[in-house]
Amino acid sequence: MIRFGLRLTLAGGREALVRLVVIAVAVALGVGMLLTALAGAGGVTTQNDRYGWANSAFAPGAEDGPDPLWWQTRIDGFDRRTVGRVDLAATGAASPVPPGLPRLPAAGEYFASPELAQLLATTPAAQLGDRFPGRLAGTIGPEALPAPDSLVAVVGYAPEVLSQRPGVSRVGKIQTVAPTSCPQGCWSGIPAAGLQLILAVVAAALIFPLLILIGSATRLAATRREQRFAAMRLVGATPRQVSVVSAVESTVSAFAGTALGFALFFLFRDTLAAIPFTGSPMFPSDLALGPVTVIGVALGVPVAAALVARFALRQVQISPLGVTRRVTPKPPRVWRVIPLLLGLGELAYFIGRRPDTTSGQLLAFLPGILVIMLGLIIAGPWLTMAGARLVARRASRPASLIAARRLADNPRAGFRTVSGLVLALFVTTVAVGVMGSIAAEQNVSREDPSAAGLFTLFRDEDRAPTGDPVPAALTSLPGVRGVAVTRVPPESVPVPHVEIGELGWPYALVSCADVARIPDARQCAPGAEVAWTWPGLDGPPGWQGTWPRADVDAAALTGFKVMAILTVTDGSTPALEEARTVLQNAHPMLYSPYSGVEFQADSARVFNGWKQLANVVILTSLAIAGCSLAVSIAGGLSDRRRPFSLLRLTGVSLGTLRRVVALESVTPLLVAAVVALGSGLLAAQLFLTAQMDSTLSPPSVSFYVIVVAGLATSLAVIASTMPLLRRITGPEAARNE
């Protein structure tokens, strides 16, 4: 039977060849998407491991090894971009060399990544270059770069100089993987677990419509195939033999599609790697496929396609007479909407009742999202039927009436082709709504007052300096408008636990003379020389009070350890970067001075990357839905060629038939898009309100443009099947066979 199935597949005529090509293309798209998701999940881990070498000092036993390096990791910034930096000094000939370097930099030399080297060449030295002493000795290779556009520097020092700096460590061996935790802070990427979870959701959102597409392609010319299989059963073929033949037909196409899917993945891998869904693009080599992935996909997809084919043609395999015993299915009932409403109600219930723990929040919100997804699938046929009946009641043309009646007669079949699109659009709409709202809150504009201040925080109180920590050159820089220093109160000065707003009580000391020099800052209480404040002199939102008086002698304040230096500038990039250069050279620490904008810039960049990923998913899902609809239309036209031919012989124009087919196809697509978008935005609003007590920010115009473009593409694909109607509905198709 296998040879017979191969003969039917490869030498079964033009119809068999078309079916082979369509199924192969559908499987190729699915395999390409599946490989992208799997490679992306591995690429996140690989990219994170590229940060590992820079964090060698934080690994247990880092100092083991011959001639350990003096080492300090530093996280710098420039114009809202992060600059990773490692200062090191060799203690012997056997000192380890970080990856990407031909040798260790000598004292007075530094290596820079290609992107940083280009930035140094085009930026005034006072803003960036003066942070790196000595000369540029060369560029860093890709082995040490988390992303092709990373800003990274490795700076060489003399051992006797670097060893005296607070915060340095000894590193005898270079790490190759990212640290599992950074209690004191480190230079790292995005946690891989969360991104892999998102990619898994994206894969699910893409794979489901692709399975629908494969199922639609498998049912291409289903009526004629079912009749053929039914005839085989009537002449003595067993259900198992029919299953073998149908499985062979699908498996051959699936193997061809799988091979094409691998080719598509490697063809577009460079383009996929450039999508910064982790906040930064990846190297194409990071999207590698392991042997388990290759073998699993190469064998698993054809097996899955065979199972889908068997499920799609199960009616013939049950009974040879089943093909002729079709009846109009029962119409779906209104109860199908209840699960969807329950899911939305479950999210609404937790508004104001958010669980305190993370696990509790997962148990609260995740089931609600899943119930909504299930509810969309269950309610889809009823919504399609309701829409079709509404159109039928208002139809004034024959085409609208015929299309609406046919859709209302079997709404499950009409919704089936777009059910994957519903899930994909819902998931991505929720993602865009939630991520876009969070990114909008974190995307502080350059005109925001927090964008003009640099905050230098001394996180390690034991190593914090005393005295005057402000560099002499800082206050004379153009654009610097004021500097204030906050300090750690000693144990002899207890902190008064007097709360101010939602931030709690202030716990840092500040000189009121410094506060007076800060533009637009809250002032001290009348008559106070020293006051209680927060490290950044920022009060709670809407607070209009004054900093409470502290019973501390102003002359003794300089003897306390420094908590932070607040530098207020005019907000221009030259002023910010020149001030940062001066502060960083004076106080080399793990974290360089940063502004409120930069503190949130990385998170906003990651969320924007996820939004781009969601846009890609939306566009791809709509295109897949269009292909699925086109295949279903082609299959439906092939199966209904005789009724349509009879209609043409009775005087129905070809234009009327085209409008019937178009309305049958477009109505479920548009209904599905509207329902999925509406449900997604509503679920995002409920989640944001319950979880974060915030409001949904309307998606940007680009989101709607992408959705409209995807729908237009789907409609164009549907329109491409219209010429088929004239060819298959000629008078010869009406003859009795």
C-alpha cells in the first residue's frame, strides 16, 4: 500500500501535484516558524552567556588560576545606551586573556568594540573619549560582544594602580557562562527564562494557525479524495490500508515541506537575528540548531502532518458510506459565549484584589487568559453564525443572501479556517497592549525634569568616601546648573520614621545650602541647615511640602559617608556626558552616574523589542490566515464545481458567484479580527488595572497599520483565487459522470 500511496501522490495527475505543492508550502512555513522559535530560545541563552566573561569576578573561586588579573567590571552609559567596560591589569605572563582580544591591553591602552570605536571617532573627547585613558590598541572580536552593536571596552592599567582602587577583584580564569545571580549587581542581559516563556507563547500563537493551514491543505479536494477512498473501502480495502495511503500522501508532502522549511530558516536567519526582541540584535550564529532540534523537527513534523491528515479524513476511514450520509450540522447555541465572559469576568474580579505573591498572581491571571483563549475558540462558530444571520436579514442582493445563508448553515467550517488567527491576534494584542503601556510609562522624554539630572549612587557604604566628593571641574562645566550631596546618617543620628507620601520616610541627610542651589527642588524647612531627604532629592508625586529639619551640625556633615551625588544639568547631551565623564573618572564604580531616563531606557528598549516581535507575529499570522483561506477557497471551489456550473447554466452571472465566494471568505476573517482585537485590548486593560493599577495606553498607529496591511494581504490572497472560478465552472463540469 505504501508503493500505491506513493504512486497516487507522485503520479496522480495535476490535482495530486497541486495538493503536494500546497501541503509542502504549508509545512515549510510551519517548520520555518518552529525552527525560528526554537533557535530564538537557544539564542537568548547564548546571548546572555556572552556577558559571562565580563562578570568573571562575580563567579565563585574567580581568583583561582596562575597570575590572576586585577579586575573591575563597570557599567557605563552614553546617550541612553549602555557601555560595558572592564578595567584590568596583568600580574604575570600567565594571566588569562578575555575572549575577543589578541592580547591583554598594556597600561595606557584599551580595546573597544567596533561600534564603540566608531562612536569615539565621531564624539568629542570630553563627552566620551576622556573616560578611557591611553590609546586605542584595537577592536574587540565578536566572541566578547553580546550583540553586533554592543558598546564594550577593555582598559589596561598598571597593577600597582588598579589594585588600589575600591571594588577591584582578582580573576584567574575567564567565565564562559552568565552568572546565575548578581546580588551586588553585574553587567547582564535579560533573564533568559522570561524570554523563553514569551517565545514559547509566540511559537504557540504561530504554530496553531499553521496547523490549521496544514489541515486545510490536507483537505484540498477532500470530496474527490473521500469518494476515492470510499470506493477503495467498497472494493475491499481495510480502514488500515486507507490510512496508510492517506498517510503516505501527507508524509511525502511533509518531508518535502520540512526540507524547504530548513532552507527558509537558513535563508532568513540573518534577518531574524537583526530583530532586537531582547533589546539588542543577535549574531546569526547565535540562532544555531542543535542536533536534537534538527532530528526532532525533521522526524516529528512529518509524523504530525500524517496524524493531521488522518484526523481530517477520519470520516472515510470509519465507514465507506459516511461520505454520503452528511447532514446539516446542528447550529451552535448561545451558551458558547459563556466561557469567554467567564474569562473576562475572572480578570475583572481581581481588580483591587491582586494577590501579594508572584505565584499567587500567576494563579490569578494566567487561568483567566487561558479561559479567554478557550472561550474565543468555543464562541467563534456562534459569533460567525450570528453575524451571518444578521447579514442574511439585511441582504438585498442575491450574492449577499446566498453567502450569508451558506455561512449560517455551517458556521463551524467558516470559523475553522480563521480560528488560529483569532488566537494569534488575541495573544499578540494582549502583548502589545501590556508591553506598550509599560514602555509608555518608562519612556521618559528628554524634556522630563528627571532627564536632566545625573545620579551617582555609592551602593557600598563601607567604601563610600567622606569629605567633599564633588570633583572641582564639575561645577564649572557648561550646562551644569547645580550639585548636591546626600549622606548616610551615622548610628548616633537615628532616622525619624515620619512618612511623607507613598515613599515612606526620608533617610538621607543633605545640606540645605546644597538644596538651595538645585533649580526647582523642594526646599528645606524654614531655619534648617541640614534636612532629611531621599538620596535623589525627589519627593513623592504631588508632594508640595518641605524637607524636615535634621538636628545635625552642618559643619559635621562632611564627616559622614556619601550616599549620592545629584548633578543637575540643562538636559543637553553634551552637558550630561561631560558631567558623567568627570564624575566617572573621579569615582570609578560598578555603576556610573545615570539619569532617570537611562535607568528605564533598557527596560523600555526591551519592551519595544517585544512589541516589534508581536508586530511580526501579527503580520505573519494574518498572512498565514490568508493562505489558509485561499487553500480553503480553492478546495471549496473544486468540491462545488458542479453546483456552481449548474448555477451558471441557469443564468447566474460569474460576478455574482465571485461575490458569493468573496463574502463567504471575508466575513469570518473580518469578524475574527474584530473579536480578537477587542478581546485582546479588553483583557490587557483588565490585567493592567488589576496587576499594576494602571491604564491601557492605546496602541501606536504602527500597530493598526500592520493589522490593516496584514488584512489587506489576506484579502489580496483571497482575490487571487477568483480566476479559478471561471475555469472550473464551465458547462463541461455540469455533465453527469
